[in-house]
Amino acid sequence: MQRSLRNLLRPSISHNDLLLSKTPLLAAKRKKLHSSALRPTDGVFRALTEARVKTPWIEALRKKREQDIDPAKKSDTPGAPPNRNLTPKKMSDSHHQVVGDCYELQMLGTIFMDLDALSGVIAYKHTGESVTTVTAAVDRITINNPLKDLCDLELSGQVTFTTGRSSMEISIQVARALEQGRAVRKEDILMTCAFTMVSLDPSTKKPVAISPIEVETAEERRLFDLGEKNHRAKKALAKTTLRKQTPNDEESDLIHAMWLKQLEYHDPNINTRKPENVIYMDSTRMHSSQLMQPQYRNRHNFMIFGGFLLKATFELAFCCAASFSHSRPTFISLDPSTFDHPVPVGSVLYLTATIAYTEPRLVDSIGVGHDKSRQASTLFEPSTESRYTRVQIRVDSKVRNIEHGEVRSTGQFNYTFLVEKDIKVMPRTYSEFMIWIDARRRAEAVNASIEGTSDSGTKSQVRDDGIEDRVME
């Protein structure tokens, strides 16, 4: 009986362990499953994660339950101190930079997370910790110079414009990390972007005033004036949105021409048929849903930080462009995108990606220098001029609580890719026509910004035909 009990308590030895104990050579050759160091991070560069997440999730959850206060809900009692210091600050006061390992920053989606995390660090250096600062919009992320080899990257930025009230613009650049003392050259800059951040009262969730910017140098004046120009342009654009105004005459003509073209495709008495490279918009949609986990929370612990949404929407847009073109897309830019409402931890995020607009060329726009009716009628004819197409993907995000009783829109994200294929998207319903018109306006705004004026006073056109290498996911 005692012998049987000892046998039960004795740890079991597998046949493989017994074989390895008798043959040391086999034991020495056995491979380890983990040969690299653990990296306990949520995908964001570790230095930025530590600055963003300061309270462990379990501790934050315990305090929430003990105090019986939901930080996500509004309160009538202001939480920001009434005597906050709002004296003007220098741009250099908010400057922040980090150098990332090439292996941590080599994926575009991860870089987008880092950019948003860095903008949050910069914003709090300007506003202080007594207010809540959230990402309101990403004005644009563009690739300046393609990254053709692996190297360490330096992410740096600062507050370059404030409205004098609650919002600020943060300009960030991603450049090659150079030796100490070497200045960053224009060709070293991989990526530039601008974020719009808004400061809120932590309790009432209402906008609060922040310190204005004190301009000291000519370069700082240029950056401030550029931010002010962007702010005025966004306010003017908000007044002409399709939710407030009907399409203009040219846009109405295009919608009518596309509708007539669809009738021709289905008319048995006409030989015209839909070309193979024309795809209906409703067949390009791609969906995803995922549960929001606490490791992607912001510094206020119960909301998802904006960088994760950028990463998730970019990856879905990339897959949508690849599925649409049956080729590997090349990232061009993240066009102006908005964060409408926060995404709580524990909610379900629903993303829908749609091919909103396509262009055979970057600069040449529809109807310029041609008869509008003829140009519109030939919109969807096969093209032999270029084998590259610019594809604009719109990603709409919605969030539901876990009981699926409430749903609200959380933002719209617009990505542009280049694909090596002559392919076009065609809307069919009125809602799809509005998506197409909205994306066309956005593409024309980009074209207008690219058509610069040279030193001689003549306009120069920049053509993006896909020949130049760019960053790929």
C-alpha cells in the first residue's frame, strides 16, 4: 500500500525525457522553443507605451469598482482645476523624439500606432496632466521618401498650432536615425503627418482652454501659419459637406452619366457591355469585427487609443485593395480622417472597407480640358494609357456595447493605394454615388496640393505612375 502511494506521488517521466537523460548528445541538440527575448508590449514602441499606459489594468479596474465611478460617463462637476496655468508656451517646450529599433518599426500599421502614441505624449507636454486630451483627426500621413532598406527610425514632433481654445495641431516626422551631431536632410525624412488633438475636462467631457503658442523663429512662423491655414480650410470644408449641400452641377452631370451607362450595360438592344475591369462598388466591401481588449487602452484606462484604430483600419484597407485589384497594393497616403466618438474597452468594433474612388492618373482630373459629357460617358471604358491605378479606400468604424443594444459611429478613415492594374469602381445606389463624390473631392484636393508653383512662377505637375518604389506593408 505504501509502495503504491509513493508511485502515485512520484512525478511521471515521459519516454522522451528518459531517452534524453540516457543520451546527453540528444539533450544538447534539442532546440529551444523561445530563442529571442520576450517583448512585453502591445505593438507600440516600448518607450511610447510606458508614457501612455501608466496604471496597470487590474489596478485601474479595482479603483473603478471601489469608487463606483465610471470614467467614461459625463459628470456635472468639472474635474479640471479652475486656476490652470495658461501662459503662452514655446514650440520647443512640447518637442519630443524617440528612436525605434528597425525590427519594432518596420510595419506601417505599427508606425501608425507609434505616431498616434507620440502625438499624445506631445499633447500632454503642452497641456499638462490635469485635462483629458484625445485625437480628433489625422489631417494627412504621406510618404516623402521610400524606405528601401532596414534602419533605425527617429520619430519626432511638436505642437505647431493652437486655436487659442481647446484644439491643437501636432506635426510629426519619421526620419532615419543618424549619428549624433548630423542634421536630418530632406532625403532622410520618410514620412510626415499632422494630428489634431482636443483637450477636454476629465469629468464633464467638455472642451477646455489650453495655452497658446509663442512663435520665436521664422521657421516656427511658417509652421504656425500652415496650421492656421489648415484649420481655416477644415472649417470651410465642413460647410460644403454633402450632408449640408447637394452635389454641384459638374458632379450631378457625372452621376447622371454613370446612371445612363448602367442602363446601357443592361439594355439587350445595345451591344455595350460592362468592361471586365469595371467593378461595382457594393462587391468591393470587406468587413471585420473584434473585441476591444484592455492592452490597447489609452492612458485613461477605459478607452481604446486612436493608434490601434489606425492600425486596424489600415490593415483592412490594405486587404480590401489587394482583394479588389488581385495585386499587392503600395501605400500612398492616409488622407484626412476623423475620430468621431471614443471606443470603450470591452466593446465590439465593426469596420467596413469600401473602394470609394479610382483614378487612372494622379494629376489629370475628370473634365479638365475635355467635353464634360463625353468625358463622363467614357469614364468606365478600358484604358490603355497606364497600367497603374490609384485606389481610394474608405473605412467606416462603428462600435456596439457587448449587449449589442447601442451602436454609434466612431470615425471615418481614408487610405490611398497604388495598384499595378487598370481597374475602376462604379457606384450603383444614391448612397454609393455620394461616397464616390466625397472621395473624388478628396482626390481633387490632394491634386491641388501637389500642383505646386515653381520658382519661375509656372505650375509643375507631379505624376505618380507607380514606377517609383514606395513603402509596402
